[in-house]
Amino acid sequence: MVNRAIILTLGFDEKFAIRALMRAAPLKDDEIVVIIPAIKDERCKKAMDSLKSFCDISGGAMFDVKEVPITEPEIAIATIYRTFSQKLKNGKRLYLNLSGGMRALILETLAAALAVARHIPDIKVEVELENFGGIAEFILSYFMLSPPGSLDLSILTCIKELEAICKHATLDAITSKTRIPRSTVYRRLLDLVEKGYVKLERQGKRVVYSLTDLGRMWA
């Protein structure tokens, strides 16, 4: 099992961080990394003390605190990036929860995570809703989307048009409508499925393609 570096952003209130740790259930060889603003504020200190007490009681995971100057974004992002890189170098798997903390701190942490995601795009980010009504989970690659090329846009638009007239978007139908060579359409569809723009469904011997929500953004 790969050990985790559980990344938490913390500000004036520890409740989101504690709830995140309760869900993550840190093991002994995991590491809890708390990113906090480098400011003197009694509320931050109380939140950190409460979180540390919770961690001391709940288990033996290692505890690491990183202070960053949130009013100096370049320094803050670079500091957090180095922290992430070091954890990955040490064989940790990053687990990010960005539910708590100041908005600037959350944005800086996300920016650093995106820089790391150039090499490891499947890092997951968790955000708990303010009313505790649910959890939103993202894969960092979602934030790194580039617009599809003109060929892919033609295929996505074609699928949308076929769906609109209740026709099955099969390989032959897409090829006929776009007048793009069949082998090219096939290769592009495989890539679009892998990237999450298109999904396929096997209906007997027939394969039907349809747009995902992500694909509809571009079609």
C-alpha cells in the first residue's frame, strides 16, 4: 500500500480539517500536512491547536505544518510546490482537501497542485460543501483541459447533431456526415473516449457514441 500525504488547508476554523481526517482515516505511516497562512492571528492558533490535539488523540500519523506568506503568491506557491514535490519524492500519494482556510491560501495550494499535476494528473482534490451537505471531488486533470482540435470539434459537433435528430452516432454515421476518413474518425473517437469527451455503448454488434457533459461543453 502506498502511504499518503494528507494535505489540508487551515484558517480560522478546524472543523473542515477534522472532518476530512475522519473520512481519510490516517494510518501510522501516513503524513498529515497542514498548510497555514503566515500571519499572527489568535483564531489561526486556536484552530491549529485543536487540530493538533485531535491528531494526537486519533492516531500516530506524522504531522507537518507549512506556513506560507499568502500575500506573496509567488513565494507561497513555490513553497507549497516544493512541499508536494518532496512528499512525492518520498513515495507518498497526495490526498488534497481544500475545504478550509482563507481563499488566497486555497488558490495558492491549488496552483501548486496543478504544477505538480503536469507529471501526475490523476491527483484527487476533495472539497466539502459549506453546509456539510456533501463532498465534491475533482481530478486535477479537469483543471488542465485544453480545447479540442478542429478535427475533434467536428466529430463532437457531429455526434451532437446526430443525437438531436435521434439517430445513433455510430462510426459509419459520423464518417458519412463529417466526410472524414473512417480510420481517422476511429482513432479520434478512441482518444475522445479516453479524455472523457465521449462515451461508447455496445448495443449488440453495434457501437454507439454519445457526448459526456464535458463533451457538450465544446460541441
